[in-house]
Amino acid sequence: MLNLPFNYLANVKIIPMVIAHEKLYHFAKEILIAAGCPEQEAQQAATILLSADLRGVDSHGVARLSGYIRLIDKKRVNTTPDIKLVHESPSTGVIDGDGGLGLVVGPKAMRTAIDKARTAGTGWVSVRNSNHYGIAGCYAMMALEEDCIGIAMTNASPLVAPTYANERLLGTNPIAVAIPADKQPPFVLDMATTTAANGKLEILQRKEQNTPDGWLQDANGNPTIDPYGVKNGGALLPLGGDKDHGSHKGYGLASVVDIFSAVLSGANYGPWVPPFVAFLDPPSDPVGKGIGHFFGAMRIDAFRPASEFKSHMDNWITRFKSAKPIVEGRTVLIPGDPERIMEKQRRIAGIPLLDPVVKDLQELSARFGVPFNEA
């Protein structure tokens, strides 16, 4: 047996299968219907999944479909939830997701925040009793059509060690902010509060490649580049990697997301968050209900005329994109540019899928009798 290093395929060109996004959307929708979701909810969930694939966030797209089905099989997801607003003021609310798919609970909660912003100027909704909701940026971007700034956060599987800790207490806990402009594309920040999201590890595992330095620590708290480091008892590191590079700031941001999403709503927080990953079991002593999210919508004209603001956002974006680059010929980007460019390409060329993802989808196809990649 060959003793190959983790990055032995680093220089091997991997040619993925490429499938039109419409076909993947239809497949994901039909699988979710077959698993027990009503058609409207399945359409909503499939839309969120494909938005991730289109924007190049492959870790949160159809590669996660089998994970959602696994949770449904284990009765950890309610496919027909009664999602309710259980507490509110004119500008705030708490939604109980009744154990539903986060891909279904999330859009309803964000729409509630937007509705409140219409009447109160801003709307803020914290969510409990939900599940993994996919790509954070998709929810923040829902506010753009209403001339609102959108904000979305969620806590996640406890895979992250706080600075100086050798214990997994936090999730990758992403933050997304979408800000409209006029003639320029919107500013869309969508970031994990770790150096890398767990989904990036899954991609490297499929490619059999190492992680970069600063992503992980092993079970003993030492730096590692093994993409299976977390599965083997290690942890993801907060944004910054270590204290000298500012990991305490990533730790702080992740903590804020956890508190806004869960302590505020009554969801589980910290190490009690029900994990999405298969290699961790749910905690036996929950402190709340399900996973938590937090959504915000800020109506621009509650601060100044929307046309003035968007004109100045154009000016802001134009100035930053015209910044003098370090490398001649390289363009300085603003948050959202890479995903926007990727989406334009993938709507035409299709979605690339690595072989392990294709195999997962083929297994779902065989199980549920839903054709995969039919012409």
C-alpha cells in the first residue's frame, strides 16, 4: 500500500462533472419532496441550495443535500413545520421554527424582518428551533429588492476552539451583510468567523489535499494541515488563526453571532448546538431549542433618501475598486464581486460537481427514484 501524503493530488487536474443549474434545482426539489417536504417548501429549500452553487460556495450547495436527508432520516428535522412568530414588538420578533429545515425557516424569518422594517424603519428577528440554513448571504440579499440593508447570522456545529482553548465550543458562525447601490452591483459580505468554514475541509477531503496553515489545530492543540483534523478530535480556528494574527477578534465575532442567534432567541448555543456534521452526536443536555439564527433589515430611507445613499454607495464602490493594486493589472475587488462573477459564469456553463458529490447524489437518485442529470 502506498503511503501518500495528504496533498498527493495537489498538482493533479481534477475534472468535475458539470450540470446545468436548472437540472440540479429540479433534482434537489424532487428529492426533498420525496423525503417528505411539501412542494412549496422544497422549492424554497432547493432555491437556497442552488444559490450557493451558483455563487461558487460549493460547500453549502447540493453537496449538503445528503446531509439534510440524513437529518430527516434521524427525525432531527420536521419536514412539515408550523413556523410561528412567538414574541414581537413593532421592530423585533422571535420565530420558533418547529424543528424545520433552516432552508425553509430562514426565508420566512428574513421576510418577517423586512416586513417590520417597512413599518418601523428597521426589523430584527431572532430564531430558535431551526436547523442548518445554508448560505448566509442569500438571506441578507433578500433585503436588497426592498431598498434595505440586509443582515443574516447563524450559529453552527461546535467545531471551533476559542483562542487558547483545546475544546470545541463555537461554530463557524457566519455573518452576511448586503447593501444596495445604484448603478454598481451591491456590496455583499458573506464570511465565516473562522479562518475557513468546515465545508472547505470537506472539499479538500474530496480532493485529497492539505489545508493551508492556520486553519486547524489537532486533538492536542497543535497546528495541523490534515483536512481530517477536526474529525480526528481537533478543531477549526477562529478568524486569524492564532493570537498573534488576531484570532481573539474572530473568537469575539463568533461569540456575538452565537449570542444574537441563540441566547437572544432561546436556541442552543456554544457546545450545545445540534451538529450538522455526521461525526458528532447531538448533546444530551440541551439548553435551548434547535439551532439559532438572527436576521436584520434596515430601510435606507429611515436614515436618508435611498437615492442619495445609493449614489454615494456607487461612489464608495468605484473609489475602492480603483485603488492602486499591489500587483500591476490586478483589480481590487469589493465583497460580493467574486460570487457575482462566478454566478454569471455558472448560469451559462453549469455547476461543477466533484466525484464524491456526484456519487452522493446518485445514491439519493437510486433511493428515491428521482432521475439524476437526465438530458
